Amino acid sequence: MLDLSFPTSLDGFTRSISVILTSEIGDRTFLIAAILSMHHPRVTIFAAALSALGVMSFLSALLGNILPGLLPKQYTTAAAAVLFFVFGAKMLREGLEMEGGEAGREKMEEEMREVQKEVQEAEEEVTGRPGGMGLDDMEEGRSMLRGSPASTEEGLPTPAVSGTSSHVHRGRQAKDALNSVSEGIKNLAQLLFSPIFIQAFVLTFLAEWGDRSQITTIALGAAHNVWIVTLGTTLGHSVCTGGAVLGGRWISQHISIKHVTLGGAVLFLIFGVMYSYEAIYFVDDVVPA
């Protein structure tokens, strides 16, 4: 049974944030945000990526919330424990196989080049030209149009007309205010529905689909309130995406992905033990009448 009631506690909030922070740094969505922000406005990339990740977090938590209606919650908690054990063991193996130091950074650079190639191919499909057309180019084109002779008429002083009344002056002020509001709405629409925003949203959403963080979000949604899980995972994604947009390349070069992966593996195994304990000593929340 679907439960969209507001939470009465913050149970699962810190788990949701920590799971995302330890599994998303250096991940594919992280690299996509880092690469796109090198060529396009950071605000647009951050807004698009976080929107996609927020939608994915809600859908995943919602799917996990439906599972207890199909199976007893004790079983879904046990399934969440199994998932955390499986992903923890997988991350532990990946971390131990990773090369540290210069070799690890070279491997990360190679992965970034692969993701950059995919991003460029996606831009070519969206814009129809090699390399894609970024929002910077679009803004530059608009600024050039504003500087053209046809548009310079707006900047010319209005010739004085004898007999102009204050009523006409107030009408001109109201028209200018209306034009400024419409310009603001137009700029907002261009930000939300620009090709770059749509491209970043689609790339991030598809990269997150079936990812480890999505599956763990489903597991968290089966054990905790859907709004708490959505809020926690979205905040975790915002931190990771913000770091990727502001300095993703620097982070990937100076932070050991191997150590982050090993730390995430330990955290996942700890959560596996915690959910196993909760499944074994499960207490139903239903209060008898």
C-alpha cells in the first residue's frame, strides 16, 4: 500500500545522505556534470542535473515504498540488508583492484575522456553541428543581435514631442515595466527549456537509471519514509553535483577515488549489518486496537 504521509521522525535521513556521498563521487553522473560545466554555464548544468537526480530519487523512493505493500516489511528490510551486503562487497572488490597514485589518476582521466566523447556525441545530436552549441554561444549571439543597427534604436533617445502629457509618460513607464517582466519570464524559460538544460537533464537521468545509488535508494524507500529518503538522497546529490560543477576535474585528480570507494564499501557493509539486525528483531509499528 502506497504511503505518502508526512514523516514523524528523521529515521533514515543520515543514511540516505551518507549512501549518496560515498557512492556518487567519481561516478558517471558526477563526471557528466563536471564535463558539461567546463563548456556551459554552471548554474544551468547544476539545475538540470539536480532536477534529474531529484526526480529519480523520488521515483526510486516511491518504488521502494510500494514494495512493503506487496511483501511484509520484515522481508523488504531483509532484502535491503542483502542489497547493501552485495554492493558493499562489490565496492570493496573494486576498491582493492583500483590503482592508487598516478596510475589511478590516469585511469580516471581515461574515463573522463570516454564520458566527454559521449557528451560531445549527444551535443551533436541535439544541435546538429560538431561540438554542439552551448548556451554561451546562444547568449553571445543574442548580445550581437542587440548590438546590431536594427536593435540600436532602443538605445536612442526618444525625440521630445511638444504637448506630451504626463498620462503618456505614465503609459510609457507601465509599458517599460511590462517589457521588463516579460523579459525576465523569457530568460527563465530559456534557462529551463534551453537545449543545454534538456541535454544535461536527459544525460544525467539516463546515467542514473539502474545505477547503484538508484537501487540503494529503492532499498532505503522500502525501509523508511519516502519523503525522508527523497530529501536525504537529493541533498547528497546536491553536494556531489555542486562539487562536480565547481571543480569536478580538480576533485577527480586530487581525491583518491580508491579511498572513497573503500570507505563507501565499509559504510555499505555497516548498513547491511544494521538492516540485518532490524530484520531479525523486527517489531511491527502497528498498534493493536
